[in-house]
Amino acid sequence: MTSISGAKVKRLVIACEAGMGSSVMIAKQLAKTLKDHDVVVTHSPVNQLEDENPDLILCHRGLGQRAKQAMPNTPVVVFDMFLGDPKIQSVVNAILEGELISDE
């Protein structure tokens, strides 16, 4: 298990399959929410995560294992629903409050 303090997250990447769908929407929404906290939010295909150098990765459960294999020392938080998933909101809250974020 890997973890990071929400206060140390400066680069959050939403990992996706191809970078053209729901992950883009989530990335834009989170970028807007976290911009005042100096967090850069982007999206990236899971096979290009190394290029992004993220502090934290969010991805759909179906990509979680691939993301963890690509970035074994980076926390990977998986979610089930693209809209309204409580895991996504808990990551946002942890960043805002400086709380610990751990992968599964």
C-alpha cells in the first residue's frame, strides 16, 4: 500500500484507456475544484502514466491494476462510477484538508 498526504499532492492524473471520454470530464471538474490549491489535474492513458510524473493517480477500477503496475510507487485510488463516486470526493476532501490518501 502506498500513501501520500493530501497537502503534498501537486500533480493528480486521471488514468484512462484512451484519453477521450469520461476521464477528461473528471479531470476538468477536479482541475476547477483544486486550482486554488495549486494542484495540476490532467488525464492520461494508463500506458503513458510515466510521462506524467503524478503524485496521485485516480482511475476506474478496471484500470487499477494496470496503473499500479505502471507506477508502483505512486498511490492509485480506484473508483467505480464516473459521476458522483464517493472515492473521488474523498480524494478531493483529503487534498483540501491535507489528510492521508492511500491506495487499496
